[in-house]
Amino acid sequence: MWTANHLSARDPFLAFSVLARESTTLRMGPIAVSPFELHPLKIANSLLTLNEFAGGRASIVVGGGGGTLIAMNLKSGRYVMHPKMVRGVRECVDFLRGACSGDTLNFDGELFQVEGYQPGWATQSPPLIYVGATKPQMLRMAARVADGVMFSDLTLGRLDETLATLTAALNDAGRAAGFHINNLFAWHVKRDREVAAAEARRKLWVRGMIERWYIEPFLEPDEVTFVEKHMDGIIRAYRTDTPDIGDIPPALLDKLVDELTFCGDYRDIDRLMQRCQQFKDAGITEMAMRLYDDPEDSIRLIHDVIGPELT
């Protein structure tokens, strides 16, 4: 189980504190924590505390940072990368690794320095450390230092090239076996198809931020250009939590929803399971389903129908 770490969310580590103590098999952790919003030392303290509560079942996704960094005025926009983003994530992962070793850690990175870190109380098995990555530079770094990666809304049209980059990096690092390859994908499956589609349209902006790279494989060139020119409607729908995106024709919206999410009603389960199987066959080892309204219904449906077919 993962929980989002975004601008106005509950603290993701505290949110798991009760579940950690009252469960025995679930792994749990936040998506995604950036070292530019929270120093690696403080990430380590929170992660190792959660790991202690959970008896060694904690995980984390370390990422470069998105909306929270914008709100903190640490970068100017969604499509702007934080300076030395890959370096910062690499140093954060290295620090978390060292923090779990049991030895006193004196860390002298280019961006982060810590002296005398020694959490002697952290005696559980180390948490799993993922890197939030989709593009080549971050993927190659993650292959060298992390336990796994989590892609963000990676569509089937971009899957082969992304996995090829990651596989080559894992082979170069001698780490292909046991590496976790996760893809975060939105789950909008309801009893009512219109309710599902409305929810998907409300959240469409954060599906890879509708970046050109994500949508080119399944849209015509003129459609890609049209979406880019009318992005304000998608952003407005997300910020006002409304499904009304009047700037884009319904047929084009349906294409975006169908490719960037799992969306439909219960009659679509077989079709959606086939898509899940395609991800699995290509090399995805884990799927993180991003749930929105009525999460209890979605969890039961995934557990009862999807899980048994794909595990």
C-alpha cells in the first residue's frame, strides 16, 4: 500500500502509523518524497521509524519533486526540472542506504552533508527504496543504487523503450535479478461508467502531466498539438475538481482517458485485465493502482478479480 505525498496531504509517514502496527504482511510507504522538500536525514528518521512500527515492511519512493517544490518556490513549473535533480535523488538514496547499515554514517555529498548519523534503534530489516523514474538519466541512476523504480502513468506505447533503457542499465550494473519494476496507473472503475469517466477527466492533468512524450504514441500529430494548445481546460478541471473540460472534444478526451488510465464499469473488467497482463508480459513486476473516490469498492474489486489472475 502506498500513499501520496503531495502539497496538502496528511503526513504520509504518520498516516501509516496505525496500519503498520495492526497489520502483519502489508508493505507500505509514501510516493514520492523529494530530498529537496525534506532533507535526507529527516527522510531517514521518518522512514526508519515507520519501518520499526511495521517490523521491516516499510518502503519509499524517492523522487525529484513536483507540485510541492513549485509551492515552495523551489522550481518554476511542472515541466521544469530542479537543478541537479538526479544528483539529489542519488545522494538521498545513498544516504538512506547508509542509514540502514548500522554503522555511524558521515555523509559528504555534493548537495547533502551529514556528520555522525547513527540510529542504533533501527534494527529491523532495511526498507525497500524505489526511485520515481521514467526518463533515461534517472532510470540509469536508479538501476545502480535502488531496490526498484516506479514509473508514473507509463502507457503501453512507451513501455518497450523505457524498459529497454532500464534493462540495459540493470545488466550493466549486474542487478537484473530481483529488481522491482512498478508502474503507477490510475484506476477509475465504477459500477456506473459515466461516474468513472467523470472521475478520470477530473484527474487527467496529473497523468504524466499530459506531456507530449506520453501522448504521442496514441494520438495523431494534430491531436497532440491541439491538446497542448488547450491544456488550460485540463488544468482548470483538476484544480476545480470538475469533469467539465469544454475546450477539448469528447472523442479526444476519451482517447486520453482510455490510454492513460484504467477506466470503465464492471463490464470492462476482462478488457482491463488484458491490459494488466500486457504490462506484466512486457516486464512490469508490480502495478500501483491510484485510487480516488470510493476506494473500499476498488480495493475489493482489485483483490477479488484482478489480483488472482495476475499474481
